Amino acid sequence: MNRIDQTFLRLRTKKETALIPYIMAGDPYLERTEDLVLAMEQAGADIVELGVPFSDPIADGPVIQRAGLRALKWKTALKDVLKLTADIREKSEIPLILMTYYNPVLKFGIDRFFKEAEICGLDGVIIPDLPPEEGRVFLERSRQNGLNWILLAAPTTPPARLKTLSGKTQGFLYYVSLTGITGASLKNFSEVKTRLSAIRRLTDTPVAVGFGVSTPEQVRALAGMADGVIVGSAIVRLIEEHMDDSDLPAVVAAFVRQLKQAVAGGRVRRAVKTGLAHS
Amino acid sequence: MRTLPDQNGHFGIYGGRFAPETLMPALTDLERYYEASKKDKAFQSELKEYLEKFAGRPTPLYFARRLTKKLGGAKIYLKREDLCHTGAHKINNTIGQGLLTKRMGKRRVIAETGAGQHGVAVATVAAAFGLDCEVYMGTEDMERQSLNVYRMRLMGAKVTPVDSGSRTLKDAISEAMRDWTTNVRTTHYILGSVLGPHPFPVMIRDFQSVIGTEARRQIRSAEGRLPDCLVACVGGGSNAMGLFYPFLTDHKIKMIGVEAGGHGIESGKHAARFADGSAGVLHGTMTYLLQDDDGQIRLTHSVSAGLDYAAVGPEHSYYHDQGRIHFSHVTDDEALAAFDLLSRVEGIMPALESAHAVAHIVKLAPRMKRNQIIVVNLSGRGDKDVMQVAKMRGVKL
């Protein structure tokens, strides 16, 4: 069982929702990313998502686009982020997930990626432009290597497809809260709630909600509906505003702590199950 | 060859549907509507009527007598897509997708544009069909194609500047895909070339293949036989695929796609994907790309905004590997010289994109026999480029 599965299992026992912050690796620079991950863990993050910059991030809004550009100024590449993962792994057992686009992984080599990911202690990967139809090799390797390939579902996803996605995803299902890109603002909570209960009827796999979640209030509202809440652009914006400050990790940690308190303030909506679908 | 792509939109290893989950159902829907429209007689007759009476088809196949004589080799025929309404072949596709938009019950269309020709063709169809329209265009391209920006606005389209990345076509496509992801329930994305996730490459190829279907009939009637060679410029590759597709199984006919050589391949400032690229995924499709060792998309350069793009249509990639379509490239300077040449010798001012195809035949025709025939796709007219060319030459208008 990998660290992501263990985390959701542990949190379910405590009836707690996972807080999953996202930051862009290499923003403002790579050494800082390690400080930030460790500070966020201290502040209560349960899982951390690390962005790997791509020149043409079609699923990202302006905030994460700018973060990607800053990271690309240093030529931050997949190999560097894998190395960073290994460095963090020496100091921490927090589950780490990479979020990137397909081309950098393809160029790196799919087999090489899975091999090195395992060595570095990476736990999961999210690729918004790789749907399961195009990822047969990816699925095979992820099953062999124990690296979770986390799939996304969207508000536009029809029920039959939702069932396929939740059956194929590993670790958790990433539910995109709105039709849009990262950094948009989620307003319609009742739709999210309806969709999440529909997903719940289909699968036991943990579900984490992301896109458009930026405030402790939103996190509190969502905590009761999902197994995990993902916050990206709001943290990345904070990093942008404070990137030159020596206390950047403390600033980010303070915000993450607020988010974690908000998560704890929400209620997990169901009792503990003994097993997970993909353990 | 006629069975490609497969049901998932793959041309061999190329093509496919590498799209965000939010868009997957819209792509499936689009495919369903498109497949139905092929068998729908009412749709087909409406399409035919708009192509004839709105776009002005068929376009002539013109024997370029003086150019042929000047080059002293093969006979050169020009497929006059520059005479289409709005000045380029782009309208063939936008009429088709505009009609599909109405069938799908969507009220808004969006588009990317490089040279502005596709943007103008979308704005035109949106006006004609009463649809809301927003066009994304890189700020660099807005400057060099300011005339087309104003044309779009005159027809009621909103032109939204894209200031990210290289500020050209690539970034305009990214921004259009972000808009589509956000507004997918009400909006159709009229992609302008044989690019993007399935079914765009096959659908756009089919809408554009009217070019080759006409050219085939016209050259038979003019010469009593099929040509020896077809030449077209390739940005995304829709005008080229439109001309080539109906001739693909005529194995004796050579097909040449001409890419933007910019300042030359060795300079690194170009958009010659086949000369200097490798397979990868960009904007929803697997195809030849200009990319670096980390899989980041490289910046491109071309004097022609419509060819200034890091990827190429996946079907071109497939036929490149098969050896069925050959690819060459010409530099900015060669294209500009061809722009002058065709203007002066034939009284036809080509778009800078199409001037790349003309520049290639300047090299090719003299090496061919006088009884051989070349058909060149003159994909667009050069009016939009006049300001840019004047500015480059220090002429104040």
C-alpha cells in the first residue's frame, strides 16, 4: 500500500478530510520548494502536489501559468523535480504527487519515468491532458510500479464515464469542481455536492476536490463532502507575493494551517470503511 | 489509407485525443454530430449551398502562363483559394463547423488565429449565422496583422489579445482551449487547422478536401490527366491536407508540403517541424513538434504568422513517416521574393503563407520537364500582408 492510500485510510479512521496543497516546483527556485513542502507538512498538509512546469499549460489559469514561467526561467525540468522528491523523501514521509502535462513525461520516457519515480519515492502523478483512452501503457506501468496514476473527473463527465474513471484511478479520484481552469472561482457548491454524492454511489475510492478552491471558508464547506480538498492557485499567489521574503515558508505555512483548521472544522460525511478500493 | 484515422482518431502513432477531462464529452458529442452530418442530406445541401453562394466555390484552377514560361519547366497551375470569400481557404472549414454549431444548439463560437485569416473566416460565419464570436490572437500577431484584427471587429467579433508565451498562434490556441474548457456547455471551438484532439483533424480535413476534389476535376478537364506534383504550404496543414487528400491513393503523384524555414534551420529561428522536430503531444494531439530536451515547446519564427507554429497536423506526421508526403522548407527571404514574383509576373499577390509554396516551385519547376504539371495551392491572398511587407522594407504608407 503506498503513502497516498495509507494517508486516506488513516484520515478516514479519524473521520478527517485530507488537505492537499499544490505548489509549482522551482517557484521561486528549487531549493525553496523543499523548504515549502516541509513547512506545509508541519502546518498540517496531508499530501503535497508538486507542479512540474510546462511551456503550454492549457488547464491552468494565469496564476499557475506565471508560476510555471518563473520555474522555467531556471529550466526546472522533470528530472530536477524527481531529484527534489528524493531529497524531500530523506526527510519526510509526506505523500508526494507530481502534476504536469504529458509531453515532458513522454520526452523523459515513460519507462524511465516510472523507474525513477519509484527510486525517488514519488507516490502519484496527475496529467490533465492524458485521459485513460490514451494511457494504456501508463496504466500498465503504474500498476506494476505502485505509482498512483490519479485521474480527473469533471462536472461535464457523464455517469458511465464517471464509473470508468473511478474504476481506473489509483489513490483517489481528482474531482474538478467547475468547468474551467485552475484559479477560477467556485461558486456553485450545491452542484458539487450533488456530483460528489453521485460519485460516492459509484465507488469507494477516495475523492478529492480541486480547482476554484481558495479560501478557508470554501475548504470548510467542501470538507464535509469529500475525502480531500486541493488548494493550488491561492497558495501559488501567496508565493508570488512573498517570493523575495526570507520568511516565505512561514507565510505559506500560516495559510496552510488556516486551511487545515478549516478542513478539521468540516465533517467527514461517512463512517470508516475497512478497505479501500485500490489498496 | 482511406480508413484512417481509426475510431479513436489515431493515424498510426499520431493523432488521438489528449484533452482535459472537462472537454472529453464535448469531443465525443462533436464527433457524433459530425458523423451524423456526413449522412444528413439536409446538412450536406446546406453546406454545398453556402460553399457556392457564400464562399464563392468552386474556385478556379488557373494556368500561370507567365510564371511557367519564366521558370522554364513544368506547367504551373494555381488553385485559387485566394478568391474565396474572406480571402483564404479557411472559410471552407468555418462554414462547415458553423453549421455544426447550429446543429449542436450552441450560441457562441471561439477561435484562435495566427495570420488572422481563420479569425476573419470565423467572424464572418458567426455574423452570417448570428452567433456570438470571440477570437484569441497573440499580441505579436495582432501587430503584424492589424488589418485582419479590424476586419474581425467590423463583423462584430471580440478579438482578445493573448500576451503569454511567444504571443503567437501557439499561445492563442492554448487560450482558446482554456475558454472552451470554461464555457464548453454553451460554446463551440472552431479550430482552424487539421490540429487538436480528435475529431478536429479528420473533420477539418474533410471540410477542406473540397479543394482537392475540385482541383482533380479541373485539371482533368484542362489537361486531360492528373498532375505530377502537388505543392502547398504547411502551418497546421489544412490547406495542404485539403488539396492532397483526394489524391492520396494516386501513388504516382508527388506531394510536397512546404514549411516555414524562417531565418534558416541552423539559426534555430524557424517553424520546420519535420526538419528539426520529433514526436510529442501538444494541444491535444500526438504529432511532430519543435521541442527541447525537457519536452518544453520551442519558440518558432516565421515571417508568416499563419505558419509560425510548433506543431503540425497529425495526419501529415503519419504520411511523412510513410514517405507519402514529402516536406521541404523555404526561408523568409525566399518567401518574400516569391511574394514579389507572383505579384509582378502574374498579377496575383499571394498571402505570405502561400508565398512559401510558390517559393518552393521556383526551385522545383525548372528541374521538371515541360510536359509535367504542378498544382500549387494558392491558399490565401496577400492583401493582409501589405502593411507588414511595406514596414519591413521601410516604406511608409
